[in-house]
Amino acid sequence: MEETPKSHGVTPLWLAMVNKPAGMEDDRRDFVQYLVEKIGVKVDVMHSETFWTPCHWAARHGDFFLLKMMLEKGAKAFTPDVKGRFPIDIAGYFEHKMTVKLLV
């Protein structure tokens, strides 16, 4: 379940962070929590082309709970993507105020 050279950083955790199906927020959070706490997946997996991490995706979706979990598990909040944007930049662009406050 971890990143391999052929995965390009696309792991089950990364995919769970990218996808946010409407009405399934609790299931998504439970799945991510299971991956992180029970399986022990890496929280800083980075896509090989965009350099987006789970923190970037949590910031994009304004998911305070998942972002807080990632940070508590050792994710780095100050990892830039390929364009130099940090998770706080993404959260600010999408006006997720509570997520921005968490990242500050």
C-alpha cells in the first residue's frame, strides 16, 4: 500500500484525499483514519508530477479534520507543489478560513 516507483505517488491515501464524494464525508474520514492509524501509511506521499501531498488535498477541500490528522501524524505543512504553492495557499484560494487558521 506504500508508494512504489511505478505508482507516481498515487497511493490509497492519496486517492482518498483527492476524491471527496458528496454525502460520504464520514466514510472517507474513517477510511483515511484507518489507513493512517491502523496501517501506518506515509502521510507525506507526493504525486510525482504535481507534488501535491495529502495536505494539499485536505486544504483544497477545506477538510479541517483530515488536515489536522495529517499534521498530527507528521505531515509537513510547508511542502510546495510544482508551482510553488503551499497547502495554505490552496486553502486561502478556496476561502477555507478554518483550514488557513490551522495551517498558520
